[in-house]
Amino acid sequence: MIMARVLSVEEFIKRAESLPLLDVRSPGEYAQAHIPGALSLPLFNDEERAIVGTLYKKQGKIISVQKGLEIVGPKLKGFTKFALKLDSPEILMHCWRGGMRSSSMAWLMESVGLKVYLLEGGYKAYRKFVLDSFKNPLKIILIGGYTGSGKTELLQLLKAKGEQILDLEGLANHKGSAFGALGQPIQPRTEQFENMLQKEIASLDYNRPVWVEDESRNVGKVFLPQPFWDQMRSSPLVRIDTPYEIRLARLMRDYACFDIDGLVASIKKIEKRLGYDKCKKALDACNDGDRESAARICLDYYDAAYGNQLDTRFGKKEELPSVIMESLDGETTVEELQSIVKKITFKE
């Protein structure tokens, strides 16, 4: 009988760059988080998985397997049609622990002529690999600066110039502040964010610097992995000095386009930190159509908060290496950043 080949996590992920990857866990497990690029082909739906699992606990393996066969039998042809449409003679496949679900599905796919590779230890082993990977040292350079400084834009310009970057906000579908969810897709769960971040990090050259925007531990509802966050906290920072009015213009460009309800909801998120009076002024201005006045109130709050953070972590912010971004165009600023990085010494 033809048997599927079992691969280590490293080899499995490498092959996933060119081969179709099928996740045979339940839809709920897949929705929680999955290997980036994996296609969902569940052996059981969520309800069926619960039924089989309950039978296993209460009546043992034989009864649960028989029930599983009863459920899966009518689906077999559909499974093979799905896999054959991928038009690949080789496919990758995994379940939670690399056990019966993936082994059974692999047998089925081998029976119609496909060559199947299974993930040793399943998704559980992959998750351990992902979390362990964040301990690997990176040469991180943080881009810091007050709200509206253009840090995210600079990251993309650096990337266009051949520099390595990690766009944490892009991966998290959130721009970081109380207003960060406006206009963004739904955020991934933290587990899925970690999976995507690991994939990005794996593509980097560890011997070269990687630019990262200075962030809080959480980006919206997503949390950065602790080992990665610890590296960020001990990494050098370059401060972007952008004049207040230009920052305000950037905020108006990026956020004033959203409807009043979204802006009001975002302002209310920082009511306790703004204080009742300032929050009311910002809300009144917003409701009266004076979005610029509302933006100024919020910008003043964020300036004070971020200034205190810089002082706490780095001492006097005036002593940090900095570049000035005097317009909404950051081309010149990028050249200065590339010059500064040559003078930075990284910790071993």
C-alpha cells in the first residue's frame, strides 16, 4: 500500500512555497488560525467533530471511528474532486496532531494517484515552531515619531529602496491608535497574526537590518509575541521629526474622510485619557463638521503620551538620532535613514 511521506515542520513549510497545502481540520479550527496559504478541506465540520470527539471519550475509539466513517463516507468523492482540481501531482496535508484525520485523508488522495506529504506532529508542531522562531535575534531598527509623522509611509519607501521591513500594522489590519481600525479589514486573531509574522521574518536576511515601526505591545486587538516585543524594546530607535501642521495635514488626509459615527466612536475610546472636557470638545467639533479642531485635540493628547514613552525608554528624546520630514513626501527622509543605519551598532 502506498504511504504518505512525513516531513519536518521546516521541510513542510519550504515545500508549501510551491505545492498546494490542505488543512483537514474543522472549519472552526481553521478560522482560529492556520498556516498562511493553506486551503481548508475539513474532514468533519465543527458539529461532526464534536460528535466524534464525544463518542471517543464516552464509548472509545472503535465506536468513534465507526461514526466517523459513517459521516465521511458520502464526502469521499467530493474530497478527491477538490484535490484533483488543484492540478498538482503532489500535495501537502495536515491536521491538528498529524494523526488519524490527515492519515485517513492522505490514504484517500493516494488512492487517486496523488503523492501526499504530511506534517510531522501536525499543526500543533507548527505552532511550537512559530513561537520558538521569535527568539531568533534580528537587527531591528525602530522608526519612532509622533502621530502623523509618516512612519508607515517611510517603511514602504524603505522597502522600495531595497531595505528589509516588517509592517506590523499591515499584518494586523490596524494603524495602531484608537482610530486605527477605520477603513481596515477585520483583524486576524493573535495566533494567525503570529503565523503571518513568522512567515515574514523567515524571508529576511538575519545579517541585514530590518526596519520596524515603534509600536505598543498590542496593535489594536492583536498582541505581538513576547520574545519579539522584547527585542523591539531593546533595539535602537531613529526619531522622525515632522512639523505639527504637516502631521495634522496627514491625519486629515487619512482620517477625515470617514463618517462621523466612526470618528465619534474612535474619540470615545480615549475619553478617560483625554478627560471629559477635552473629549466633549472633540466630539462637539466632530459633530459640528469641524474635524480639524477635533483632530488637533486628539493629536495633542497623542503627542504628550508618546513623548512620555520615549523619555521613559530612551532618556532625553533630543539625544536620539533623528531625521526631519518636512513634507508629505518622504523620499529625502529615506535617504537620510539609510545614511544613519550605517552608524548604528547592534547588540550581539
